[in-house]
Amino acid sequence: MALKRFGFIVTGSGLDPAIHRLEMRSPTFTMVAVGIPRAEDAPAVARELVAEGVELLELCGGFGPLGAARVLEAIDGAVPVGAVGYGPESIDALYRLFAPAERQVC
């Protein structure tokens, strides 16, 4: 069986899942991406996506393994859940993106 419907959840300041949602379609595949303001909102959105027929969920890198586990638990393991990961070569760049302004190093 080929994957037909894929879901991706991303967190970002000011995102609203009722507004920030897009679908990318081909004749045989659909990707649904949903933006949420906080990782804590992911379980509810994941349940909605599974109810809509998503067969696989992926989470942005901000979730980590614990966030992925919470989503997997919320959907009772109905579909596989993965999370984007970053290798050690990206740590410094990630810090520059997300460190509080008063702690950023140029």
C-alpha cells in the first residue's frame, strides 16, 4: 500500500491551526501541513488529522522525542509519528535562531 495522505505539524509564533493550514496535492498523494502556536496544541490537531485520513504524521524539530511521544499517545498509535531531528553540526545555528536576545552571541 502506498502512502496517500501525509500530515505535518509545525509550531510558530502567531500560527492558528484554523487559518494556517495548507494542502499539497498530486493525483495520488496529499500532504496536509498545519501550523500551531505551541507544541501543547499538537495532540488535538493530530487527532483531527487522523480523523481526516492522514496515514503518517511528522512533527517539526521543535517537538523532540517527548513531544512525538505525546502525539503518539494522543492518537493511540493509530498512525506512525516521527519528528524532524538536527545533528550536532546544526546546534550552534539553532542556538542563534532560538536563544533569548540578551544571550545571543554574534
